[in-house]
Amino acid sequence: MGKLENLIVSTLGSSDEGLTLAEIAEKVGQSEKKVYQALRKLFKKNIIDSENRRYKLSNQ
């Protein structure tokens, strides 16, 4: 994983209820576009889940 993906995983790990795209982008200091691209990669690797437009770590 790249630096941004690791930062997103770390950020989501500290959130119990999950975070929106905008919240993640604000916390990691990147544009929503870059964060969305990273989230897609993480989703394809089954590292994160999405429910009601909130992202959180998978329960695997």
C-alpha cells in the first residue's frame, strides 16, 4: 500500500462509526479526488467497507 492508503487505514482505525469521504479528506489533508481513488483501491482489496456513504475498516 502507498502512503495515502496507509494514512487512510490508520484514520479509519481510530473511528468507530466510520467517516465520510469529506471527513477522511480533511483528516489526511488531501483532496477528495485523491482520497476517493485510494478508497477504491482499498475497497477492491477488501480492506474497507462502505455503508450509507461512510467508510470503515472491514471486519475480516
